[in-house]
Amino acid sequence: MTRILLTGGAGYIGSHTFVALREAGFDVTILDDFSNAEPSVIDRLARLTGGPVDVVRGSVMDRDALDALFAAKPYDGVVHFAARKAVGESTERPLDYFETNIGGLTTLMQAMRAADVWRIVFSSTATVYGEPEVFPLTEDLPLSHTSPYAFTKLTCERILEQAARADPWCVGVLRYFNPVGAHSSAMIGEDPRGVPDNLMPFIAKVALGELAELQVFGDDYDTPDGTAWRDYIHVMDLADAHVRSLQALMDGRAHVLNIGTGRPISVLDMHAAYSAAAGRDLPYRIAPRRPGDVPKLYADPSRARQVLGFQAKRDLDEMCRSSWEWVQARAQGWRFNS
């Protein structure tokens, strides 16, 4: 059985990918310091997958812990999620982001090299395209950054590229667009702390009554309804992309790919769909544009289809419905205690 280390595997995308990997027959170990995840997710993952979860509490910044982890059992590859991820926070704490995101990757890769583990799927982002002017976005477009967060992801991509010239790395870089939604069981989903930075979890808190209204930042963009366009992808489709990425690496096929749907969705489209899922019109107001936001950001996903056979299956209604079921279950707690 192929054994995989999943760093940051207790987080939002990591936990869903754990389920997808287990269903695909992989033997998975989670490494997480739980700085951005609830320990209770491990019990829920065990219930979802029908078996114990191998989890190690630790950080990718801790070389000694990594060496001990790789010495304990052989691994065939790593999926690397562990990182700081909030764009706004990165502008306030750039050094923390450099230390964790860049330092974490290099420390992990040093330990992997020492253990003779050369396959890695790297969690990247569409923000490495900076402020593009050509749409949809293809993988061959120039790369840049508009935040310290994006800078760290772009730097990590360059590190992986340069390292592969010196050692036999086989790398899969997945540039996510906007992951949303939750597992159909409503047992795992996105659970941001504080006021969310991203649109769907913000709307979810409005639907729950935890926030008074949605702020729509700008309605004068060059889009049909004037609000910004984004490419949203269901988190379980994204999890499937990681399974396929690993399978490609096992065959020696390195890749750099956009993971999105290619279908742009406006803020007001998302608001309307989530209102339908919640069964009522959710309050919102138009606010000024937010600094750093770009009018449009959506993928050309054709290369992922060609290289991995990957295509997103779940639509906007399912994204909103699964999110709403998850946040209600999370608020009530009944699914997790039953």
C-alpha cells in the first residue's frame, strides 16, 4: 500500500483530502500542529473513514520531529498543506509568513531528502498570477504577487523548481482557485476562526446570524452585475485533484496545474445561491472596493484535464448546500456527538 504523509492534514482542505486518499486506498499519516485546526476533527475523520487515523502532532518547522517521523516508517510521498494562508494577515505579519511558508517547505524538503523521499504535491494558489489581464488564466502566464502570502507561494514554487534540477524530485504543483463547500456527511468543513477573509464562510456566518450582513466590496467592476468574478471549486473536487496528482507522481509525471472549474461566479451570484440554500434572502450591502482585489480571477482548467484526467463535477448549488448543511451541523453539534 502506498504510504503518504499529509502535512496540515487536519485543516480544511487537508481533512477532505485525507478522506479522498483513504477512499482511494492510500495509507495516510497526518502531521499537524493544530494551530489552525480543531483536534476533534480526528475523531470525525475516523468515523468518516471507518478506521483509526494515524496522526502526529508536530510542525514542519521542527527538523528533529520530521527526521523521527521519516525514520519511523517509509513514505512514498508527501502532500504539503501546512502553511499560513490569510492574505490580509500576511500584509500585517510578513515575517511570520516567510518563516512558516518558505522555511517550513525547505525544512520539510531537507528531511525528505535525508529520508530518500522525492515525491511532493505542493499546495499553491492562483494568487501567483498577480494582477492578470488575460482570461482565463493558463499555467504559462507570467507570475507575480500582490501580497506576502502570494510571494511565499511563488517563492516555494521556485524553490521546488530549482531543487528538481539538483536532485530527483518529482513535484506536483497545484494552483488552487477558491475552495468552498464541505463533505456531504456534514462532519467536516471550513471552520475559520474570527471574521472570515473569504466570501462563502462570511456568507455562512450571515446565514447563521453570527454576522449582521454581507459586505459586497464594489459593484462597479467590468462584469455583468458589477461585482468581482472568482472561480470557486468544491473542496471534494479539489481533494480528488490531489489523489490524481499523487497517482501521476507515482508514474513519474511531474506537473504544474490550475485546479478550478473555469466558470466565473460573481459575488452576487454566490449570495443568491447561498440564500437559496439557506431558504431566505440574506442581507447585504454594497461597500467600496477593497484594496488589492482584482476584478476577475478564473482558470483555464484544460491542462489538468489533459494531464490528470481531472474535471470538477460539483456545481454552485452543491457548493452552497454542502456548506450550509455543515455550518448548521457545526453550530448545533449534534452530528459530532451522536
